[in-house]
Amino acid sequence: MIHIIQSPGIALIFALLCSPPLTAAEETGKPNIIVFFTDDHGYADLSCMGMEKDVKTPHLDRLASEGVRFTDGYVTAPQCCPSRVGLLTGRDQNRSGYITNGYGPLALTETTIADRLGKAGYTTGMVGKWHLEPNHSDRGFLKANNIKDGKIPPSLANKYHPHARGFQETFFGYLNSYSATYDLTGKRFPEPKNIKTTGDRIDRQSDAAVKFIDIHHDKPFFLYVAHYAPHVPMASSKKYLDRFPGDMPERRRYALAMISAVDDGVGRVMQKLKDYDIDENTLIVFIGDNGAPLKLTMQDDPIELDGAYWNGSKNTPLNGEKGMLAEGGIRVPYLMRWKGTIPPGQIIKTPVTSLDVAATSTAAASIERPANFDGQNLLPMLVKKQPLPERALHWRFWRQSAIRKGDWKLLKFSDRATYLFDLSKDPGEKTNLLDQQPEIAKQLETELSAWNATLVAADPGSQQEYAFFHRYFNLPKPENPGK
């Protein structure tokens, strides 16, 4: 038998020699950051939510169990484009004028998370749906650039693409055509080029996310994965559809299949982090961009109809849907995990918002908080159990506005109707307490008005908006509902 006597100094050297090499994130003190942002993904549609028995999301359930599930997680708008502005800039979109779809593109004066993290030494990547580039519905942009046929020159459009907005690597697209700086084999291009893919669009977007990690795992990275799902057009492959047999609306089956594909993609990313031994150096965030579009009746229209129909997702047990500042339009699936840093198994009821992602990400990267951020750094609450500073969350969309402070939420539809809900007892917003609690309502309305006064002008709204409120909140019909 050989006995080895170690001095403290020798023991330290031995430990250092035998320890695995530090990752780039460990050496720099900068964790990798991954943000998943799904599309029209209803509040009920994670199996860990316990709302709907037919949904199956084992990988996202594991993400939640190894980190945090927020029961009261919100986005800044009940619609795709403005919601993305809030997430990616850390500022309410009503400050910059991107107040609803049709008010784009994202202004070049706005700074994205990718801009900030790139300057701090991160490699930044974007996969999937961007939806902040100019398009034919952006009337103000078309007029300002004297474009009368709706055809935007590539030389102009490219200035607004993710590659020009702080993302060094992109795989930007929706169905099977992508503006990419690399392909799915890992071949890289000095400038974005158009590439075509085949097969399940969700799988291809997950492929691109995994390939980004293959290329850049050895340095701190920020990856934004915006799966185009379960948004219409509805499409899935036999692999996923076969997971959901039985009698159900076909739109529900396709939504479950598309969400399952997203879940598989998240699982593949988590496995890739483990393979490269960077799992504990990576902060992961998963959020939906707004509530599901139920189209009032969840009618099971034919799958091949690509327009504004129910997408098969659900907002149970919340009231309302996409396009509304009711809970069903803005409360979404919201998970966060940083293995080894954020204690696992937390279910947090404190209201949080997508604005907090930018504040939390920059704090994790040791970047000084920008003065114009609207969100809060969540890490003290998640890591050290420190309560968030008291705050109100605000919303404005079309003719609607809302404020939540603590358990109280005030919801206004223009000057026609005002509602006050105690969300701790009534998350479905069924009982209007306006008459029972006039002082609380007055205080919230004053705060909401003061916040609204700091914003650019509101959008005039739509007939669809009125129809939704009439259905969900029994808003009385005026003589001129479009006024």
C-alpha cells in the first residue's frame, strides 16, 4: 500500500489539475442565455400547468421542475409584433410607437438585447420568427418611404432584419425559406443568404438552434429561438400527430402536435447543453408571445384554412383571448431555469412580465442596467428569495388599457366600460368589483392615466375588438360600435 501525504498547496494543485477545464462562460463570469418565444401558445398548454389533460410537454415540464414556473407571467401585448418589441428591447412598445401590428418595423433607434449582449462579448443568434421587419401592412413606414405598391426593396428591408439588429448569426424565417448565416450542416456564410428547407418547420427551427450551439458552445452566447408555433398555418408531421390519437377537434390535435414538436426541440437543446458540459452555465427562459386566438367559439375549421381561425390552443381557465387585455390575451406560459444557480422546483405567484427578460439577462451578463428599461431583474427573487420591489404592471392596446398591482387588476375598454377584478380569487375575471371597491378602482385608474400620459398616441381599435369584449364581458352594444 502506498500512502501519499499532501500539503495544502499540493492538494490545491492536484485539485486544479484533476478538475475539468472551465467553460468560456465560467471563465468570463458570463452565463449563456437562451430565450424561447412561442407563437399564439395558450396559457393552458403545458402539461405542468395542470389545466388540460391532453397536452404533453415532458421536456418543458422538466425545465420547470429544474427551475421556476411563474403562474402569473405576462407579455406586454396580446399580439405578435408589439409583444416581441417589449421582449427584445426591455421597453414597453407603446413608448417607441410600435403599438400594434401595422405600426412597424422596429425603429432603428431602439436597442435590442442582442445589441447589448453583443457589445458585452456575447455571440448572438436568432432562429425562427422575427416579425419586426417592414411589411405591406406598415402604412406609416410605406408612406414615409414613398412606397405605393407595398413592395419594399431588399436594400431597405435588410436594415430591419435581425442580422442588422444585433444578431451576429441568424436563421430567420417562417416556413421553409430562411435568411441565414449558416446552414443545418454547420456551413457558415459571411453575409445572410437565402436557404430552403424541407419537412416539419418546427423541427428545422430546432435543428438551427442546436446547430448554433454546436458552432458557438465554446464562448458565451445569447440565443433567441422564436418557434413559429402553434400559430397558423397549422402543419405537423405524422411523428407528432400520432402522439395524439382519439376523438378531438382536428385543430386541437394539430396544436398539440406542434407544441409537442416545440417541446422536443427544447429537449434537444437541453441535451446539447449537457453534452458540452455547459448546462449549469446557461440561463433558459421560455415564454409564449400572447394568448391563444380562440375566435370566440373555438370552431374546428378545416386545417387547410390558413387565415384568422382558432389555432387549437387554449387559455383555460382564463377569460378572453389574443387581441384582448383580459387575462387570456396576456397571461402566458413562463418558465426560467439556471441550473445550479436558481434553486429548482419553484412555483412563483408574484406577477412578472416579458419586460423582465432583458433586465434579468443584462444583470446576469454583468451589464449595468440601462436607464430606460421598464422591467426588473428577477435574479434576487429567484436566487436569494428577495421580494421584488412593489410595482404595477401596465398595458395599453387598441382602445383597451389595464393595470395590475398586487392581486388587483383594473381593465378599461375606452370610456365605455371599466372592470375591477381580484385575481387572487377570480383569475377568470368573472366578477366586476368596481362598485364594491371604488377607492381601489380610483387609485388604480389614476396610476393608469399617469402612465398612459407618458406614451405615444393610441391606436383607434377595431370592430373585432368590440365584438370580443361584447362576448366575454357583456359590454352593451352602442349605436355605433366602431366609434
